Amino acid sequence: MSEDILESDFLLRRLPLNNPDFTKPDGTFSSNAFKLNRNAEGLSVDLLRISDYKVSIIDPKKYFLVKVPVTLVTELDLECVHDPTTENPAHCLIKGIITKSVSKKLAAAAEVYDQTPPGKQSPITFR
């Protein structure tokens, strides 16, 4: 079943922990974090509203999640399409012309989405 994506929604993107190709030393994100892979139909993301944290993150010892607003995706003349899989009903694709400039804007707007329970140490650290 296809889910409507609302302007008030947020999208989650999974990134590898402590990878300097994606995360700068100051904790901000590089444009590589939102670079389209060759032959990909779109940038893989999850719709936060219907996502399951464990499914989205896969392995919290290796990955973390960032969120970006759908409003920015729309402002950048990109399209967000619900593309559910058997394993992940929240999966979506950001489609359109994703230039380095667009990737930089997505990276600048990205915020860490951490669901570490209170009292436990978050695995998300930036060196």
C-alpha cells in the first residue's frame, strides 16, 4: 500500500558511524551523505512517521540515522516517492537531479535522529 508523503513529514537516512566521508570532525555532514549512488533510482530514505527504528538503523553499532524535512526536498525540486519493500514498509526514494549543491543543502539541514533510551550511552560520537 502506497503512503502519502506530507510536507510535514521527515525522512530518515542511514549513515555509517565515524566515517569521515560522511561526517565532518565538527559533527556536521558532508555532501557525500546525500550523494546518489551510480545506477540508483533515487536516494534511499525512510518515512519517519511510519518507520521502525530497528528496521531503519539495521545495526546501531555500525550506523546512525539523520532526518531531513520533506519541505526541503520539495523546495529543491525533488520528489519523494514511497517505495516500500517486504522488509521495510517505510522505504522511500528521493528522485530528481541530485547535484553536489543539492546534496550540500540536504546535508546542511540533516539532524541526528537518536533513539537511545534514557540512561544508556548513545553510540553516536563524532571524532
